[in-house]
Amino acid sequence: MKKLILFALFALLIIPALAKAQLVCDETSYPFRQCQVIKEFTDVVAGNPTEAELNFVYKGASWAPLVVRINVSSQGYTFSENDFIGYGLLTTKAINTPVSMNIPLKCVLPPVSFEQTGDNFASPLPNNFTLYCYNETFYIVMPASNNTLKLTLVPNVALIPSQFNFTVELMTDIGVPTIEPEINITNGFGNLSINPPYEKLEFYFNESQNLTVKTLVYSSIFYKKVPKERPFSLIFFDFRNSTPFDGTVQVRYYFDPDEIERNGWDKNNIRFYWLDESTGNWYLVDSGVKDNYVWANLTHFSLYGVFTSLYYPPVQQQIIYGGGTTNYYYNVTNVTQNITQPVEKTVVERYVEKAVCGNGICEVGESCSNCPQDCKCPNGYQCQEGICLPTPVCGNGYCEKGETPDNCPEDCKVTTTTTLPTGITGRIVSIATNPIVAWSIATIIIAVALVFAFKRKIF
Amino acid sequence: MRKFAMIGIAFLLFVSIAYAGVLSYYGKIVGNVNVQGPIFYADFSQNKLLINTKPSQSQSVSFSDSESKFIFSDDIGGVSFNYKIKCEFSLKVWSDSENQILRLYCRYYDTSWHDLCYVDVTVSKTPTVITTSCNSGLTSITNVHRFGYRFEGQSVENVKYYIESNSDGDTRFQLDKVS
């Protein structure tokens, strides 16, 4: 009995520690990984600041945007716009070079729009208070970087004393758009020139209609997941900001045959996929290849990716991996959407595990210096030692590489400190808990305790 | 558990409605925070009420039964408190004779001074930290610029009261909502 009581006490002690709130990152996809909570928001006196600190790693090769959404809710509470103010500071440090930046974030109430991505965040639901924290520079997360994000919230001095539930989300774009055109559809037809002479997009609506299709075109995106059967991406089209249409539309993407050949991709296996954001998976769309274009019949606007597989000539090949050798036979005339599955799976897994330069995804191990086609630097940035760094602009407030106190004293002061509003030190009392983790751990411990008790015939 | 499920559903609803573009979230942290009402600390060395900050040094003041002591905060900018306020007093106090009555006032200033509420405490010759509270009858107060803490002797005898403000923040009041 004594042991059981001791065990229960021990369990009570460790449950709160184990159940502390955790930052959950989607480790299966880019860009933010290895998330850690260093400090949580804690209990506070109205008027005093409460702070949270998070770490995360970004392994992409382009600068990524970061928008932090903070949502506050409380049962039966009606919020007003002055209930909380917030601000943040992102410290982004290059993993491989001694480059570091402190970037302040301002937090604003919705509605808020980001012209860089076309996002338009509307007002939150009633009984919710939301802040969007960002920097005007927008693309602020350094390529291949360790990042520390400090967030500060100050409840209004007149806030009604209550318990508030916080959700902090790290948001980023899916990639850096190549172009952001609006395509005018007239009498059911419209087209977009992407990269002459080959690359273009055509729309054939089955019902004659006039509309405008807002499009974001990406050559690569941060999102790491790819269809297993077609792991090489050609291009991505984001039509999610477009208004819905009537009927169906056939979209034709004219690809660059030289690029396909250069990369060793299979021209006949190019297909359209759409991203289901709820599952995070790509799903095949009714599509196929004709001449130098891939067609897809769409019934709705979404985020689409054009993917293919490697081309295997109709001869005997040897694929060497691990310590052995396996012979596979291919017949290119039989390559359809259902290409020989066992072969395809083996090959794909082998390539998914390793970074493949030229697949349109900037993967771990790739950088703008060793694979510029996947990890190309956006406009205004230049590749330096594998990192896309902004082309130094003296007077922009950041001491960038190439700038010194001599040639740019206004950016490179001898002592650089980021001035943030200072607050009064608050009382730190509570531990925010993750109810799911706490529930799981408590259930396991209770089960173990019960088994122990029954074995000892305590009951 | 039901509460958590409801919060979860509310959050999902929120996400689905707010999402309109191409920014997606890749990391999420959830937690709870208790926010308490502000604390006004007496600082007799500066002769004012400090908001959420304890005084840096000790200082005591004295006044006789026929007098009062009144200190107030800096301007907080004309904010509205939309809840029924409870003032939770604390003070380190003593007098030169036993069992003397001292009245504590919780006050606010909009365009003039108003008493939110008051309460009497009994003071002894030994320096003691006394805590007590009083409730305001108002459901909200608007355009508040300052809060004030008033100490008023109630004795009919010739008594001297002493109050100390110190770095422990013993003399203060905190706002809470009447439950």
C-alpha cells in the first residue's frame, strides 16, 4: 500500500512536467522543423507582459516568410480590440555561417492582408481575439537557419480577470511565387505565358463564361511531401484565391521538353495532382500527356502540382543500392499511370530518401550553391556560401554581409541592440498543460498502478 | 474533456474561416494563462501608486485621527473596466494605541474622484500586514485615468497612524472581479 501511495505521488509530480505545452511541428513537411518550446506564456497581472520563446529549424535554401498567428479565447468572454497588444523578435542564425539577424515583429488585429502571398485574413470569430505578427520585410527566416522566436503579449490593464486559452501558430508561405498573374477568361478560354517559348498555361472551360483566375505560379515549394509514384515536380499552380467556376475546365500546361530531357524525367508520365490540405497528401487528377502538354480536367480551383517520374529507357538497367545489385527490366511503351509498381516503388524510395538535385524541391543537403535549380535565390538575394542572403542595402537597418561599420555605419553600429518595449517583470506562476498529453500519461500511469495494485492484492 | 473538445471545435472553426490564402501553419503551441487584475502598490517615497511595480525602498508615513493620507497612480489613459470590481487591500500599518479604526478607500478618477468602495480595519500598536476587501456596486467604470488609495483615521481619540510602503509590496490593492 505504501509503495502504491509513493508511486501515485511520483506520478502526480511527473505528470505536470511531462504534460507541458509543446510546440508541434509537422515534421513530414517543410519548412519548420525540430520545434521546441523554451518558455511558455505564464500567468500574469493585467498590464504586465507575458512572454513565450520558441526554437525551430528551417532547412530551406530560400528566405521564408514567417507570420505568427496568436489566438486567444476564453469561455463566455467578449473581447474588445484593446484587450491584448503583442510584439515579437525573431533571431535567425545561419547554421553554417556566423550570420545572425534580430528581426522585430509587430502584431496587428485582423482584418490583415499580405500582398506578398495574397492572403486576406478576416476578423476572428466572436469570443476570439487574434493577432497576426509579422515584419514588413515578410521573408525573414534565413535559409538553413536556427531560429528563436520571442513573443510578448501584454493584457490590457482593464482586462477582466479570467483564464485565457492561447494558440500560437507559425505560418509560412508554401513557397516563393515565380509569378502572380491574373488570367482573363473570355468566352471560356484564357491563357498565360509562363516561360516562352514553351511554357504556358491554357484554360478551356466547357461552359462559355468570362472570369478572372488569380494564379500563383511556383517553380518549387517548401512542402516536402511528393507523390511517391511521381516524386519530381515541374511546376505548381495555386488557384485558391480564384472564385469558383461553373462546370469543368481543362487546363493544359505546355512544358519545356528540353528541361524534361535534361533532368532525365519521363515526359509521358507527367500528371497533375491536387493538394488536400486536410491530409497533407497529393492526389492524382484526371490528367494525361499529349504532344508537349499535360492536360487536366478540373472541377474546382485548388493548389495543383505537376509531377513526373524518372525516364527509364527500354533496355536492361542495373540499379545499385545498399550492398547488392538488382536487375530490372523496363519497357517504355508500357509506361502509363500504372507503371510497373514494384520497380517504381523501389526506385522512388531510394530517391525520396536522398536529396535529388533538379526535382524542384530544395531538400536537406541542397543549397543555392550546390543545386541552384532547386534552391534558387529570390529576386534581391544572392547566393553566398550556400545561403541566399539579401543583396546588401545600406540604410535598411540590417548589418548585412558585405557591410561594415566603415562602409555602412548606419546599419552596422558597433553595439547593435534591438529596442523593444520593456515591461515590468511579471509573476510567473503556472504551467500551461497539453490536455491530450496529460490525459494519455495519466491513463498509462493509472493503468500501471492498477495492475500493480491487483498483483499485490491490495484491493 | 467536453470543454477541451469544444475549444478544439471552436479552434477548427476559427481556422477554417480565417484561412483565405496560401499561408499555412506548420507549428502550433497551445496553453492556458490566468490573467489577474492589476496591482497598485503604494510608494510613499514617491508619494504615488505604482502600477504592477513594487517600490524599490521602504518609507513610512504618519497622520493623526483627524487627517487622511491619499496617494494615486499615474494616468492610465482613460480605460474602461467592464466588470464589477472588487478591491483587495493589503497594508502594513500600526498606531500609537491599540484597536484603532482606519478606513481604506478604493478610488478612481475620470473627470473627478469617485469612491469605488471602502472598508474599515482595526489597527494595533504592532506593525501588521492586514488584508481585506470591498466590492463596488458598479458593473463598469469608464474613462478611468487614475486609481487612488486613501487611508482615513476614524478614531475619536488623539491617535497617530503609521503606514509603511516597502519593497515587498505590503501596502497595495489589487482589482479583481466580483464572483
